[in-house]
Amino acid sequence: MSDRNTRCFRGDLGRTGRRYLATKLTISPRLPELGRIFQNLLREEELVRGPCVETLPDFEKGASLAKLVAEEALSKPW
């Protein structure tokens, strides 16, 4: 992912989340008032807080496949 302004990312993430929820939690066209209420509530809800994004730390690197084969920890077809 390229470097991005965290505030822009927050807005993009919120909009994407709202679109996802609106399509995943569909309301029957026979209930238009309920659909409007849902859309209004979804628009007002804060889905993403703060400009910070957490990530998981990278896993600890081990030996390469070539080294594991050389050490006979893996068979040659690997």
C-alpha cells in the first residue's frame, strides 16, 4: 500500500464500510421507510475512530527454502 494521509484513509475506510453494510444488510423494497431509517442511521454512525491505523507486526523470519533443503529439513522437491 502506498503512503496515504491517514485522515483520507479514515474517510475512505468509513465510506467503504458503509457501502459494504448497506449492500450486505439489504432491506426489502417493500419497506421503504425502514430502508430510509437504516440509511440515515448508517450515515450518522461513526464506523472508524481516530486517524490511526493499527497493523500486526511482521512475523519472525526463518531460514530460506534453499537453506532448509540444504539442512535436509525439507526434501529436494521443495
